[in-house]
Amino acid sequence: MNLPARNLLTRRTALHAGLSLLLPTSVQAAEPAEGIAAMLERVFQPLLAEHGIPGLAVAVTHQGRRQFASFGVASRTSGRPVSEHTLFEIGSLSKTFTATHAGWAVARGAIRLDAPPGRYLPALRGTAIDAATLLHLGTYTAGGLPLQFPDEVTNESLLDYFRAWKPSAAPGRIRRYSNPSIGLLGHVAAVATGRDFIESMQEEVFPALGLSKSFLRVPKEAQELYAWGHDKAGREIRVNPGVLDAQAYGVKSTAADMIRFVEANLQPQSLSPAMRQAVQATQAAHFRAGALVQGLGWEQYPEPVKLETLLAGNASTMALDPHEAAPVDGPAGARPGTWFNKTGSTNGFGAYAAFVPGRRAGIVILANRNFPIEARVRAGQAVLQALA
């Protein structure tokens, strides 16, 4: 339910000042007399034309209150308008759910993050990948697993691929963003709990988080909510199946569900004990790499964080290139003064989520076009800074 703007923002002078400094030059700041609904309109509406985005759904939470803003259409062919209940592909933002699933398996005693994958997959015992731990897999520090599986790898040859893999560094020495890395973590956690990963997520994890319209395989009754992505040529497309796709980039969700997920991360004490432990596990800081601190799924930055730091941490080089990694010193638990974020993309969709527990504030941006990550980060940071 949308809430009146006055309930979400009272310091309008601060809003005006913050936005004038932080917004892209193509987006005008909200006037002091305008509230958060008008601010979201002014921040996001110009992005549709600037980046050729057919539809966009935005959700904001602040101090326990939500606000939604929807723009454009879920499909240019049908002209159906976007709402907070439209299903979008969230791409690699799915990795935060896979990490939560792994934390949930830890809470149930099914796996240990400091154990090697071969403990749960005997076929990997004694191989190079077995020198890494499940934590290394979840933080992309196993030793140089690539961004994508080679084209010749199939679900049937998955374990053969990992048995033959040769690292380029010792575990924990480099961070190389990788679908196979966190994909294997999700696969191991599912095997250890005795469930199919997709069934476990849809029947146990999503419900435990309070998510009723999030799917790895969209059922027939929800197909009418599923937006069509749009590629660079404007053609309507959806994600293709791939090896460990569900674990790495397979979630489809709504702005309404995703903001609930953000709120679960802001206040995990509202969850069941096992799910609370799972969410808290994803917020622990483990490795420093480049501009970011890598947690389990989520990427994080100590507050206050500058826009240029967020842009550097979310730059394409962080996904495409290996970076030297160093363990984070100090307690492993989450720090309240931390900015958490994650981007996600498929060929036809783009997503971004960010939250700051110390402010009890978060934002979700879902689009049916893979528009530039820089634009997502700039818009998200402008909104959250304004709410501060």
C-alpha cells in the first residue's frame, strides 16, 4: 500500500539540497515543497526516455514505511502498465537469495561454510576446488573461477568441469566474480539438505521471507504478471536456461516482494530463528577487494560512502576482472553503519537493490531493459541520501 509522502519525508529542505548534489545532470531535483512520491517521479521518469526503458518499478522503505512508484509498460506489445506486482527478472541480484539459502542450510545444521565442497559432493574430494571452502565459493574467492561456464558445459557434465578446473590463485587471494562459484554453493546447500534447489527456494525459503510472488520457474497462474524484457534492438526477450542458472541469476520477483526482502535484511529479528540467522550470515563482511567489501552475496561499503566509491564498486571491471582480496579484520557480524547493495542484469532486464540498516532505509529498482548500472546506482544513492 502506498503511503502519503508526508509520512516518509519531513526534512524537505535537506531533500532538495541532497538531490541537487547527487542526481544525474539529466534529472532535476524535487522542489522543497514536494515529498517522496514527487521525488521518485522526478528521479526515475527521465530514465525511461534517456535509456529506452519500457517499464520501471521502484520501491522505497524508510523507518518501516513503504512507497511504490511505477512507470511505463510491462510489454510494448501488450501495453500493460507496470505495477508493484509486475514480475521482473532480477539477474544476479538472485545471488543474494542463493546466499540466504546457504545461510539457512547452515542454520539447520546441514552445511558449514568453513567446509570444502567435497564434504557434501564426494565426486569433488581431493580435487583443486576442494581446497576452497563454501565461504570462498560464496564470496568469489575460491581461486579464479570464471564469470561464466564455458559453452560446452552442461548440467550433466557439471561435476566433470569442477573436477578438471585449475585455480589461478590460492583460495582467499583473489576475488573473481563468478556464476559457477556461487552456483556451486547453491547446489551444495541443496544437496546437503536433501532438496532440489528450486523446490527448496520456492517452497521453503521464499515463504519464510514472506515472499508470495517470487519464483525461479514462473507458474502458469503468474505468467500474466511476468514482464517482457527488451534487448538493445527493442525486441521482447526473456532469460534462457543455463547451467546453475537458478542459483546465479534465475529469480523473478516484484517490487512488492523485493522491498519485503530488503526489510527482512533491515530487521532480521522479525524472522524465524533459522531465517534470521540466514539473513545475518549474508551481511557479515569477509574480504576486501578493490572498492568493495565482499560478503556472502551482498556487497558492502562502510558509511558514509561516497558516490564515486559506489560507482567504482559497481563498475564492470569488478565483474570482469580479478582483484586482489584480503580478509576483513574484526568481528564477522554485520555492522550497522554499512551500505549494502547488489546489481543484477539479464539480456532484457536490469535491477538494483540497496539498504542501510543504520537508517532503516532501502530501495529496489526493477526495469525491463538492461540499462546502465551507473544510472541505477546514481538514482538509488540519490534517493537514500535524500531520506537520510
